[in-house]
Amino acid sequence: MISILFALVVLYSFGGAFQSSGEHPYETISQEKAKEIMDSGKKYTLLDVRTQQEYDEKHIAGAYLIPDYEIESRAEKELPDKDALILVYCRSGSRSKKASQKLAELGYTNVKDFGGINTWRY
């Protein structure tokens, strides 16, 4: 019994990068992987989910802003392709995780959360 519980804890803690959202997962990736995607020539949308003020102070070049608290009301209109690659970030990683979850719940199928700009070194 203890072995089973331990295995479940390990799987939960280290069981991969995918976060479940019913049918549609989103993926947590490293900032290095996000930068690789940005430099690869692949088509993607870079989504900043912080506030307008935070965005105005500093953002990653080419980022599109939809604050996390507006994802549900704006995403489907402003991000119509639900299969498009969307790279999501915020300040520290908390809001990007919540926004990625919301996008997945709305049916977006290719969402990659890479955390916060506060550790972005590129």
C-alpha cells in the first residue's frame, strides 16, 4: 500500500510536463524550449497574460496581450484558431498556468506555458 502511494506521489510530482484539462491538455515547457520555438521559424502566438501596465513596462518583443482575467471573454474572438501554437507567459508563472488551463478548457489544443518574464534571460 505504501509503495503504491509513493508511486502515485512520484508520478504526480514528476510525471511529465502535461497538465490535464479534461480532453485538452496544455504543456509546461522551459524558457529555453520556448526560445527554441521562437527562433525556429515555426508559426506561433506569444501571449502575455499580465496587466496592461506590466506589459507597458516590459514585455517580450512580439507578445500579444490578453490579461489572465480576460481570457474567457476575449480568447475565442482574438485567438480564433484553437489548434495554433500559443506560448504563454506572465511575471512569475502563476497567471500563465491559470491562463493556459483556461485556454485548454476553451478547447485550445497546442498551448505551451513557459512561466514568468522575471527569469527571462533572452
